[in-house]
Amino acid sequence: MKSVTAQRILMWWLLVFAALTGVVFVVLMRVFPPPSSTLSADQLAAWYGDRIGSIKTGAMLSGWVSAWMIQLAVVLWAQAKRVEPGNSKVWSTTILLSCSISSIFVAFPALAFGAAAYNAERAPQITQVMHQLAVLTMVTTDQLYIPAWVGIVVICFISKDSPSNPFPRWWGWVTAWSIIVIEPGALAFLPKTGLFAVNGVVAFWIPAFAFGLWIFGQAWLIFRALKVQEHEEQEHGVADDFPASVKHDGSATT
């Protein structure tokens, strides 16, 4: 299978599974946004009691669809190493590792929400602890995203702009600003109410929308670049992972 086709499949795979993950959090679990941190253990246990079936169903569905950051990591790496100057490919490798590991933080919250809903007979304080772990994992875990986003910024600035490059310089500035607006999510450890709470504007809403917009913006740039790469491959009759000046047998064209 050609690399362009494989990458296109991975991109559609991640977009469909990302949408299903959204269904899990918004429709089934109803934790987007999360409930107030000021709820007592008894109130939170009652909140789960009203939603126990849908939360457990959401956790089950998440067990199949929530690791879509891995698909994104592979495509970002494949594209970044194409355009990164030099042979070491340090920045593209950083993107691959960081983005792959970050998939844990996408998958884990639904697991923890499901664990919180798993046993309605337990002490409310245990449910409260599991719920808080799920919410804080969902909102505050920004650290492992940073190397991938920094790697993309660097690739945008050191690679040559072209229609087949999904990392134009202007996207480097967009990504840098995305880091700045997403990182305040970690502040949700401090207050329980207000702008910086787990359901506040600064710690939750702005990072959530910035992350979503960035994902779809990068996906659009990748699809656009793949179309150009496919055209170049057909025009030159070579695999898209090799320069157009090299034949399949390794000899240079004249």
C-alpha cells in the first residue's frame, strides 16, 4: 500500500474515532464540561447514580476508540521526517514519541469515569476520588503534549514552505499560540471555582476548543499536502517517500 494512501486512511481513522470519543464525553458520560468541584461526596455519588448506565456504556465504547492520538502521531512523524532537514530527524522523532504517549491522557479519563460508575454500592468517598482523578487527568495533563507541539513549531520554522509540506511557517505561529492557551489547564489543580476551575473558561473551555481547532486545522493541512504528494508521485512515477529525482532502482534521473 502506498504511503499516501495509508496516511489518508490513518487520518480518517483518527477523525472518526475522535468524533466518537466526543460522543462518549458529551452525550454518554456528560462530563464535558465536568460537574462542579464543589459537589460533596454524597452529591457526586447521586450524580453518578443518575447516569450509571450511560457512563459505563461510554467507558466501554472508549475502550475501542480513544487511542486515536497514535494514528495522528504516526502521520505527523511521516510528514515531519519528509521535510525536516538533515539526517538525524530529531524533531520528527520527538513529535512521534510525545504525541503517542499523549494518547494515554485521552484514553485514561473515560476508564476512570467508568471505574467511578462501576460499583454504586461503594462508599461515596471512593467514587469521589475516582471521579476527581478522571476529571483532573482530562483537564490538567498538558505536559506530554508540549514536546510534540514544540517539535511541530520547529519543523514549521526550519522546513521549506511548499504545497506538499503540511507544516507552513504560519502554522508554526498558530501552534505556538495553541501551546500558550492550552497550558493553563494545569492551573485547575489550584481553585475549585472560577475561571481556573476544572469547568472554568480559562482552564477548560479555552484549552478544549483550542485543542479541537488545532487538531482539525492540522488534519486539513495534512490532507491538502497528501493530495499534492499523490499528484507528484503519479507525475514522476516514484514512491512518495523518495525524491522525485530518484528512480525505483535507486539510480538518478537525468
